[in-house]
Amino acid sequence: MAKVYFYYSAMNAGKSTVLLQSSYNYQERGMRTLVFAPAVDTRAGLGRIRSRIGLEAEAEVLSATDNLFNRTRREHSLSPVACVLVDEAQFLTPAQVSQATDIADELDIPVLCYGLRTDFQGNLFPGSAALLALADDLIELKTICHCGRKATMNLRTGADGKAIREGAQVEIGGNERYVPMCRRHYKAALAGA
């Protein structure tokens, strides 16, 4: 029986690296993977996944209106799909998370989702909340704060390097906008903002 997996972490834990390695492992064994990247994240280019350590690959573009199940079923009918992988899974809609469970349950294809658990204010993303509720397996990928403790928070910073408290939930960025921190240092950075 296939499962839905949610690999979550703060920024800079290597989620995209692990996704690309997982896809490669399947492909090395002659199995086809279907890799999705959200349309909203164009940092590596539309339909590309790039890790901070330089690994990259093409991906299917997934918009918020796409039906993940129907797209996978169509691709699977053309050529068998052994695994579905989703980068930046926090951007999935709750409906798409439900569709991911249908892929596992009805098509018997495992779905590996990689994404952030919370935003810069410590709130769950809708896609992450749905994955935490519906995924069969939850796997935390760890990264560290500047103090060496496990980072669980994503601090958004401005051009001046100071913490930002308010703003839209989704603002695409990397190391220039976000800093992974432990909860203690995250709170201290916000207090100094």
C-alpha cells in the first residue's frame, strides 16, 4: 500500500536536495518519477528545482488550480509512474493534498512531499496543515540556528537584515530574505525589530 510522506523543516534543511536524491534513486533503478514544482516559486526558473548545493532538475509546473490526481493519472496511463514528488509542498492547496492521498490510495503510487511547516510568523501554511493532518508519515528534516540548536522557525528579514513581523504569508525568497532559527533566537529577533 502506497503512502503520502511529508518531509518538513525550516529553511535551509536540504529539502530540495533530498527530493532530487530520492527521484534520482528511482530513476537509477529504471523507474519513472513525476516531479512537481509550484508555479509560484520561480527562483530556479519555471519548472525547475534547484538545491542550495547545486543539484537541479526539470519539474512539472503545478499551479493552485491544477488537479494533482488527474495529472498523475494521465501521466501514469502513458507510462507507469513509480513515485510522485512535490517540492515546496506548503504551496499545495488542501484540495491538492487530498488529491495526493487519492494518488496513494487509488493509484498505489507513493507521494513524497517536501516543504516548510510554518511561515515567518510561525503559522501553518494551508498545504502544510493539510499534510500534517492527512500524510501517512511525517518526517522532520533538521537544520540549525546560528547558536547550534535545532532551527524550527523561519525569520523573514528586510534589506537591512532586521526582522520583519508583518506581511503577506507568501513572499518567495531564499537566504537573502529568510534565516532559520531556533524558537529562542526567533523571539529575540522579533523583540528587537
